[in-house]
Amino acid sequence: MRKWLPLLAISLSTFMLLVDVTIVSVAVPAMASGLGSSFASLQWTVDIYVLVLAALLMAAGSASDRIGRRKVFLIGLAVFALASLLCGVAPDSGTLIAARGVQGVGAAAMFATNAALLGATYEGRDRGVAFGIWGAVNGAAAALGPVLGGLLTEHVSWRAIFLVNLPVAVLAVVIGRKALTESRSPRAGRIDVPGTVAFTLSATLLIYGLIRAGDDGWGDGVVLGVFAGSVLALGLFVLLERGRPDAMLDLSLFRRPSFSALMIGALVLNAAAFANLVYVSVWAQSVLGLEPVKAGLALTPLSAVTFVVSGAAGRALANMAPRISIGGGLLLVGAGSLLDMLLAADSDWTVLLPGLIVTGVGVGMATPVLASAALQAAPPEKAGMSSGAMNTFRQLGFALGIPVLGTVLTDRAKGLLSDSGHFRDPGAAAKDLTGGKSGELVAQAPAQARDAVEHALREAFAAGFDRVFLAGGIVALVTGLAVVVLVRTPSASSASSASSASSASGESGKAGEAGVAEGTATASPARTVE
């Protein structure tokens, strides 16, 4: 049993960091009430963790290759535990947001080293078993996150969703120090600090601009200035990366249609499938009046179906061309999102079941093959970089999707509330509605108007969701078609060469041998792409 202790330490860390992506969704209304948070603060509470995780993944992988994967992993665990404690005792939303950002730093350090540590620890059949179990933990974390969040929020406190990480992290540190052996890459290059800073700055400014646009409008001077800053930082990133031997991301890879299509597919997959769940949780609790546990169960079908499909259909997916499984999966995600448009003012949560199930099937089809295809979508010597980029784009999709869909939802709700004539400031009412304060809005209305106000709020949320699901469905359908057209399967000789190279690079800190993010499972050995 001692030989599986490293797997236990790594799996515990993976479970924690992935649960913390989804567990917060169910606790958002309780956090808003407890801290008096604004709509923008709620978005940042969810978003900052994923943003930092995405921005630092490739840099953390490079650092671990140079200074040691075990060392970076254990440092990441310690940082994650400390940040979880700060989240759990946060006195205000500003402190909580800052602590969530630090959590993302620890999560990136753990996540970037997990696959490399498993690859360095296990060989032969044991390696296959280890990655299989690790992938199952990934999927289980996504499926259980909303339920655990509901249970802890309802029966303990929203603070417990962070504090519960502490004993798990301590156990993982103790086992990791005892069981994990150090490994480095003999070909490790320098850490691309300038590129990492420029990339992080560009992504942060973009998300800040999107969130602020929801509050102040797209024409606001500060919003336009922030977007301009994001563009300038992106331009700086491009200049820094061009021709740099130790670049975080070789931008010439984007000249390959298959690579570009896979990266866009990774981004859209998470944006269209998962970003709306934050607002579904708010709707279920604040509008329908569901308890947190029931709200968590309402979100579970998507992740549960993803887990089942990716596991049960693994062998069939491995024999399918990546453009069919990934493109087809995105088309199903689009169809599922359009099915969710059945939601109306008088609907309960069950109206979303068909859409969530179809979306789950799509994610289950696309995720495992996306991970393995990304490993081989680049020249052999760039396979690890390609895999790291895929994981980054997936997380960025979730981080970008939350403010974009939140703005769409709030703008549409504002229009309906304005037409209803019940609200003096429809804009502020729309923000309160999408921020989980439906009950307060009803309580503030005159007694004789409360039924009409409640109906207006339900209509506004339903109309906002109509736009959200339409936007997600169209983007996923278009991206799915692009993947089908652009991703190509190379010749058998090229595939064999790429497969060998990707196996070697899988031991690098930048490579990932399994899919990651909300609703992932093990990467099936898919046919390679050019």
C-alpha cells in the first residue's frame, strides 16, 4: 500500500483545488448576504481564483521543472491552506477576493505538478492505474462540488467551504513530505517572468473591464481605458514571446489550424457549459427559494453525466477522430444550452434537466479527447507546452464566461424591470436580482404590490437566462463546426512520431496527461492531430 501514498497525496490536492472551482457557486447567495457583497464582488469571488489559476499554470510548470516538482507542489499546498483559512475568516468581500486570488496561486502550483509527479513516481501498469484514479478524482470533484457546497452552507456556514480544506491540506502535506520523491527536468529552461506578468495583466484587465461594464456600461471612460490597457498588455506579451527561446507560449503554434481550433474549443467549452451555473445557483436559491443542498443537487446532473460519459465511452472515444468527438461534443453543448431556453417565469429547476443532461454528454465526449489531442497538436518538442496552453484556455473560458454572461443577464433583466414600472431604479434592481437579493426586493415593495413585484422579478430572470443560454448555444455551435472543419488527423507515421514525443513530454511539469477543470476525467489515448 505504501506505493500508492504519492497518488493519495496528489489526489487529495487535485480534489481540493477542483472542488473550490465549483463549490463556491452554491454559496454565492449566502456570501452575498453575510458580507453585504455587490454583484461585481460576487463575480470576483468566483472569477479571481480561476483567473490566477489559469494565468500561472504554465509558469508554475516551468518553475517546477527547474527547482523541483515536489518542492513546488508542497509550497502550493501550504499556500492553498493558508489562503483557505483567510477565506474562511474574511470579514469583508475585499479580503475574501484577495484570499481567493492567493488560493489560485497555490492551486496553480499543485495543478501544474500533479501529472509530472505521477509520471515520475509510477511506471508501466502502475502508471496507467495512477492516472486512471487521478482522472476519476477530477471528475468526482466536479460532480460533488455543488453538493458539498450546499451541505456545508446549509448545515454549517458558507465559511466552512473554505475551512474544510485545512485538514485535507495538512494530511496531503504530511503524506507528500513522506512519500513523494523530488524530480526535475534536465532540459528545463528559464521561467518566463516577463511573459507571465504581461499575460496575467492582460487577462486581469480584460475581466475587470467586463465586470465593470456590467455596472457602468460599455461606453464608460474607465471601462474603455481598462480594455485599452488589456490590449496594450496583450501586445506586450506578443512582443515578449516572439523569438524568445524560453517563451511561456510559442505563438507560432497558432499558425496551425488544428492547434488554434483546439484552444478556442477549450475556451468555449468551459464558457458555454459551466459559466452560467453560477447564475443558475443564484436563481434556484433566491428566486425559487431552494435550500443550498437542493440548489447543489440541481447543478449536479451536468457534472455527473460528464463523469459517466467520459468514463464509459473512453474506449469508443479513443477510436474516434478528435474533430468528431470534440466538435460533436461542442455541438451537443450548444444544443443543451438552447434547450435550457425552455425556462420561463413560472418554471422550476427541473425544466433545466434536459439541457443539463445533453450538455453533460457533450462535455463528456469532448474533454478526454481534448486533453490528449492537445498533447499532440504541436511539434513533438512542444507537446507539453500545447497541453499546458489547453489547460490555461479552459480555465480562462470559465473566468471570461462569468462576467460576459453576467452582463448579458443583468442588461436583459434591467429592460424587463424597467418595463414593469415597479422599480424606481431598474438598473440597481437588476444587479440586486442577479446578485441573489430577490427576497429583499420583494420585502421592500408595498404589501399590496409584492405579488406583482415577485412575478416581475421571475420574468426578468427568465428573460435574462433566455439571452444567456442563446448566447452560449450559438457560440458553442459555431465553435463546434469550426473544430470539425479545422482539426485534422495526420498520417499514421506522423501520429506515431507525435505519440512518442508526447509520452516523453508528459513527464514535464507543463504537460498534463489528463483533462482538467469542471467536469473532467482521464484523458483517453486519442488519435493525434496536426
